[in-house]
Amino acid sequence: MDFLCAQARYGRMFSMDADSGNITTSDTVDFAASTRIKLVVLATDRGENAIPTSTTVTLRPAEVNHHAPSVLVQSLDGEFDTGRLKVAENSPAGTFVALVLVTDPDFGSAGQVECRLENDDDDARDFHLVPVFSDAVAGLDGGTEYQLVSGGVFDREDRPAFEISLFCADFGDPARTVRRPLVVEVADVDDNRPVFGSTLYNFTVAENNRRGQVVGRISASDADDGPNSDVKYHLDPDSDSDTWFSVDPSSGVITAKVSFDREFVDHFRFVVYATSGSTSSQVWSFQWQIQRGRWGRPPMGS
Ligand SMILES: [Ca+2]
Ligand SMILES: [Ca+2]
Ligand SMILES: [Ca+2]
Ligand SMILES: [Ca+2]
């Protein structure tokens, strides 16, 4: 019997012993173009007018697990392979946080991958990993994708960050795994107004004060973060209180613009605003009691 291998398509990857029919590799076998290679083998006996017969030999690469899955995390702002992600507070559950791309170059089940968030991780309960395609097992078409989405509505002032762990495993034997720690920061939204330390401020100033004298300080705080918590103060623009007083926008220190005369006026009551971020503002009222001074009474506004 004579054997002949019709292998033109695969170059010199294989050779066949014409007598025994043994097929051996004669070069690197490249499965890059296809996951299987088909060789047509002709066999002819050595009798006269022998009629050749043919069969097909199919070769598949052995499912050797050379590689652990490779994980790429793309954040909302387009940054690749970042361990720090962001989601805005007050966003509804199911809000997109990151795209997770998983690949494994191994053949067969050694290259198929499944991912999940670590079950024993408390923070993981606040997020879900949703397959982008319904047949989530990766490998056959070169990878799989998941969306990391929020599982609830977050309040940055209550919890500014979550630490979760992404776990991916292929189906090789033994399986290769990869674990990626991720930090999801809750981005601030301006959802808090400034809050004053008191419902009403009362200050007393002696008459005949010098102009520019500090008469008191108001203070408000804002639970937000960054610019959203940057409190600024100003007097009610619709009153004439800025004739008598000025407030430092940043420190809240209030100074007298005039020297007071108790016989002319013995108290003021007016409103100061504290604002922060672009939307918050709050009204507050104050009262100044003018005390009698020790020396005469200079004219008002001198
Ligand atoms: Ca693998
Ligand atoms: Ca909040
Ligand atoms: Ca906030
Ligand atoms: Ca605010």
C-alpha cells in the first residue's frame, strides 16, 4: 500500500511516510487561519490498475491551557485598563460604570472564559456584571464583554468609594484564573445646601466703633465635595444692609462699615446668604445690638 498526503494548502507543515501512512509534523503547525486542519490522504495498493481511495484526516490543536485570561477594564471616561472607576451619586441602579473586555488565546475550553464579581466581597453586592452578549462564554470568537453596572443608588456623603474584585476563570483543566481589584469612586453631585451653625446669630457692638471693626463671624458648612462644598457668603442684595455692614465672602467675617450711634439706631436685623456649588443657597438672619459707648455720640456714618 502506498500513501500520499494531499497537503498543498498547508505547505510543508506535515509529511507522510508513503509505506506506513504515519503522519508527522515537519514544521510549526499553525492553527491561526482555522481551528482545524483537514488533510486528504490517498491510499493505493500495489497491484496492477490499482484504484486509489481517499480519506480525510482532521487535526485539531490539543486544548493546552497556556494562558490565563486577559482582562481589560475601560472606564466611563474612555481610560483603558484602569483600576479606578467612577459613578455619579444619585444615578439610578443599572448605570454603566465600566466595560470589561476578556480574551484568552488558548484553543477550545482552555480559551473560554467566564467572569463574576467575588461573592464573598460585601461591596460586590452593590454592582452587577452583565454580559454584553447573551452567550457570554468567551473564546470561540476571540473574547467576551461585560458591562459593570451599579446595583443601587449611591450617596457620596454616606459612602464615597467601593472596593470590588473581578474574578475571571477559563474552562481549562486545570483552570487559569485572574483577579482584578477595582475601586469605584462615587462622584459628587451638588445635592446639599450650606447649613449654618446656628438658626440666628446675635452680636453686640459698642457704639462709636471704628469703621472696619469686626463685629462677628457667621459660618456654614456643606456636606458636598470640592467646588460643591465651597461656601460663599453675601448680604441680601435687596436690602440696604450693605450700607452698614460687609461680609467677607470666604471667611464669613462681618465688619462694620460705619461708626454706630445708639441714639440714632440701636439694632439691625438682616439676612445673609450662604451659597455653594451652582444651585444651593440658604437664607439666614442676624441681629446686631448696639451697646452704649463710653464717649458721647459722634454722628452716624462718620
Ligand atoms: Ca487559558
Ligand atoms: Ca448625596
Ligand atoms: Ca453630594
Ligand atoms: Ca453644595
